[in-house]
Amino acid sequence: MKRRKFIKTSALSAVAVSSFGFIRFDGKKYVGDCETTTDILGPFYRPDSPMRSNLNVAGKKGKPIHLTGLIMNEDCATPYANAKVELWHCDEDGVYDNSTPEYNYRGTVMTDSKGQYSFDTILPVPYDAGGGLIRPAHYHLMVTAAGYQTLVTQLYFSGDEYVQKDPWASNEAAKNRVLEVSSDGKNGNTVTFNVGLAKKLGMEKATLEKLTGSYKSEDAGERNVELFQREGKLWLKNEVFGIVFDYLGDNTFEFPGLHDGSYQRLIFLSGGSMKLEMYQSGSEIQTQSFIKTS
């Protein structure tokens, strides 16, 4: 995979008040509409990142950040202990570590008894994603908790000029994920983000496994695809690892995070066939047909 071009133009200002995500404390409990919105997974997710909270890399530069927050049950009041929180982001040059055993700027932690998580890392930078799109600086976050839909989302930062130009960061659904960077009064900075979990449809492992395997395109010139399952989710393989789909019911899975009305759906039919339905807001629906081969 080609390494991304990068732009080293991050000039984010620190402010005194940090964001508290979707929920607030009323003196007795956390209240508010705390379900956290999703965002695109991106092409560079790697599973099995090391269990560590310190992601800093010796010899690397970057603005130090302490990312912290709470993982809450859907009642917005009860902390969720032992949730798995995965964080990954690019380095100070806008490049992701997609292959080395060091898993640079990638890490996993489990929440404590109070639902708290934290990471020490750097502030990523905007980068050229190709096609004239400059992605704003962002963290990728995945939260896995038994009994809840796995959350895949991204965190952006106030003061980044590219937020309003980005189709995902500028979406209404992302407004509470554009966070303030506040000084800790020493030599570091803090970003706070709290997560409200949500329950959605699931599918038992045995049924999910029947859907996994290789699929041959029935459309001339189109690529073949491979589906696999991990932790109760259906994934479509890509060059780094894969992209994940949510189960909607009625044999249909959807790629989460496309909030402008666009979508990608996998629809399973009888006889081992499947279709990939893609819709971009304002355009016609495009469909690719596949047949299961293994």
C-alpha cells in the first residue's frame, strides 16, 4: 500500500475548558443523550494492538496529549467496567503504521471499575487522503463491550481548519466529537471524550460463520471479495485488515458512519449469492453481485 502524502500544518490552539462528550453531571448522576455517534472505520484498522496506555514513540516529535474519558452504559449513569478501548492514529508526518510489529500509535486498554480509560500519545496532524481531500487531524476509537454494539468512531479537534471541509467531521452527527484541547498547566495537553454505549441487533456466531468466505464477482471487471468474522462482527477484508459492518436485520449488513444518507450494504440472498449495494447521496444506487465460492 502506498504511504499517504502528508501536510504538516497543525496549528490547534489550547483552551481552558475540555469537552465532556455527550453527557453532563447534574450533581447526582450523568444525564443527557449519551449514545455516541459512529464514524467511518477508515482503511487502516489493525487488530490485536498491544495492551498499553502509553503510545509515545522514542525519538518521535509531536504535541503531547492525555486522552481520557468514561465508558457509560446506555442509561448514561452507570459506568461500564472492563470495556475494551482501542485507539489508533497517524504520526506527526501523517503516516499510519500499517505493518511493523511495533504498532506505533496503536494501543488497547480496558476500562477500570469506574468506567475510565486513558491514553498518553501525541496530537495527530491533517494529511492528504487523495483526490483533493485533506482529512483533519483525528483519533480513531473502537469500543467493544459485551451486550452492546461495537462502537467505531473518530475524534476531531476544535481549531482545525479542515474540519468544515471534511464530509465526515463536518456532519451534524460529529458535532459532539469535535473536541477542545486544553493545557494541563504543565507541559502537556488534555482531551476528554466520554462514550455512551448503545444496543443494536446482533447475530449468533454460528450463523455469522456461514456467511464468511470468498465471494466471486458476477460482474465483469469487478473485484472479488472475502468476508470474515471477528468478535461477533462481519468484516470485509482490505489491504491492512478490513472494514466492519453492522447487522440491520433481514439478512442485511451496513457499513456504519456514513451520515449524509450514503451507505454501503451487504445483502445476502438464497443459494449463496450476495449483493453489495452502494449509494452516495445525490447519485444512483450501484449494485455488485457475488456468488460464494468457499
